[in-house]
Amino acid sequence: MLLAAPHESHHEKKDFKSASTAALQKLIKSQHHVSKFLRNSALRQYYQAQGYRPFWFDENGIKSIAVELINVVQKDPVLGPASGKLFGLRDLIVTIGTVQSAPEFNITKAMQTDLKITGIYDEYMKRVASGSIDWNAFQRKLEALEEEKKILASWDRYGAYKNRRKLLYKALKNNHIYSAVNAVNYTYPMAKELEKALQRYEQIAQEGGYIRLPEFQKLSQGDRDSAVILLRERLLQSGELNTTECYRLDRNASQCLEYFDADVTAAVKAFQRNHGLIVDGVVGPNTRKHLNITVEEKIAMIRLNLERMRWLPRTLGKRYVLVNIADYTLYMIDDGNVSLEMPIVVGEKRHPTPVFSNKMSSVVLNPYWRVPQSIVKRELVPKLVKDPYALVAQGMRMHADWNESSPDYDFATIDWSIMNVNGVFIREHKFYPP
């Protein structure tokens, strides 16, 4: 439910400025906490600097910028429907409606509502600036993952830490809440495309969701099966197929739709390409599994990725390197354009690639790879216990230290089952042995 601002008020108000200021001062000085999200002392900081003038109401009632804020919170792509319950928007809208429609304007009720909206603004801006996640709880989960399953995952977070009060004052001056929200929201490449995809998925969800394919072993070009009809409809839903119609002079309409033709093959290949699958045009168990991912799951994945964008730096500069871990691809972006694209190797599930951002001061071509101690301990030593020459074919050598000219040692001369890995210095050399 979205709220619309009134064009004018039918209330007769006497000395709104002095009455609203007095009401705000009294409410903030009271022992009663008006806002769910802000203590009265924090509210005082917001209002005192502005002479205790209300932010969201004026002599005509609710201001358009308040309506804009509520609508922005309601439609937040990360929070989704949860925003209503989280911020109590339904009750807030009812309260605003009551204040607006009352035959006699209740200044105290209006100012209580003004304070509540300020609390909502502050909490929402914190979530936009650095995400909604409980970061400490998330770090504890990563630690538990390392302890229980030996999976070492690393995430860094970079919030947009700006003065929320000053951003509000500026937004009020411009009568445009987006000037505050956009100052802290993600600026990550492709974010807008993800938001548009989210809108498409939400529309599909409202229409009943994706068609689910039945169990079958495999379908490929030339096959005839009733499941192909459902496959056509499913590919049409996600846009890989433009039409469910087919044209074969030797078959009637129903038989034609059951036929796995070249158009279906091309659509399946497009789907596989879009989802990082082996592109063979064959619908086997793995492709069928991805086709049967529900639209609700896709919506949840997009919301999660948009949330993660709020953990990232807001300014990457004109030139930066972007690694898409899920796509195994590195991109070099130069003034908004992709100037370089190349495949990369990323960590497996048990040894995930860390997620971080940092400044790059130089590029080394064909470098030695100094293997981190954590990887030596978790990945390499178990291989060496089984086969002391397991790393030789990968161009890895063990040295006395990190010095370029330090001597190297034969892996086979060491009992790896008792070796203290803290003294192990392994490098992957740029020139592989024959």
C-alpha cells in the first residue's frame, strides 16, 4: 500500500509553528520513547539543530517528502515485503490518515508521528548505508563454518558512513528524499539491471510462478515428449524462447509442440549460457534442476546480492578490476566500459575466494605465487602426505624462505605427516618444469 500526499488540508490551524515546536520539545524531554529506533537524546540532536521544527508535517498536514520516504521504504528492493513489518508502516499509514482526516487537528499526535518518521528515516538510512545484516552474528557463523566444516570464508564490509542528519536537512531543503538515500545507497555496476530483473520475477510470482518440469531422464533435439510442451512454456516465461508456436507440415499442432526442435535447442542453450551450465542444448538432470528453481528462490537470491552490494565501497574510481566469482570472469572497467575480460580460477566451496576491495598499485606479469600458510595446511599437505611429488607437476617448489634466491628442497625428503607447516615456504613458479 502506497501513500499519497494531500494537495491541501481542510484543517484550520492556529500558530502551527509555535505549537509544533512546543509539542516536539515536550515529547523529546519526556521519559516516554516515541521512536522504536531512536532514543530521545538522538532525536534531540536531529531537531535541536533545526530549532525544533517538524520535518514531516507543516500547516497543511503531512508533507510530500514524508510520503516519498514511506514509499521508498516500502519498495526497497533488498527488504521487500519485510519492510512493512520491520518499520511498522501499516500502522504508521493508518495513524497519518487519522491525523489528516480528523475534524480538529491533533498537534501532539502529529508531532509524535513526526518523531516516529524520523526514527524510521534514521534506521532505514543505516540499513541502506551498510546493509541489514547483523555483521557480528554473520562473522560468528563464518567462524563456526571454519571450525565445524573446515571452510575458511572471508568477507569484508565497506559502509557509506555519512552524517544522516545533514543528509536529511539537505533533502528537506530540496524536498526530495532521494538526495539523501542515493548518497549512501549502492553504486555497484549492474545493480539497476538486478533491480529490473527483480521486478520481472515479482511479476512472474504474482502470475503464479514458473512452470515446474516433471521428472525425465533427458530431452534433446529430435525427441518427442509431452514434457516438451511444458519446457516450451517454461523457456517462454524466462525469455529464452519467443513463442510456444511451432511449424511442421508433417505434424498436427499438438504433436508439433511435443517435438524438441531447433528453436527449443537454441532456447535451452541460451538458458544454459545464462546460468553458467554446460552449453549443449540437452535438458539433463542438472539443466532440469536449474529450470525448476522457483521464482521465489530467484527473488531471494537477487535480494541477497543487492544486500551484499551495500557491503561494498561506493566509489571504485574510473578504472578498476571487477571479479565475478560466480561467473569465473575478471573484468577491467575503464570509464564505464569493459576494456578487458578474461576467465579466472576461483576457490572451491571448501576453499572459497575471499570477498574484499582494495587499491591496486601495480600489476606483476607471470608472478610467483607465494602459497598462503592456510592453503598449505588445508590443501597441500594432505596431498603431500599421499604423494610427495604431487605438487611438482603444478610447478610448485619449497624454499627455505621467501627470498627470491633462497635454495629449494625436495618434497620427498620430508615426512609430511609430522611436518610443522609454519616453516613451509611454497611457491608456484612462473616456469613450469617439463
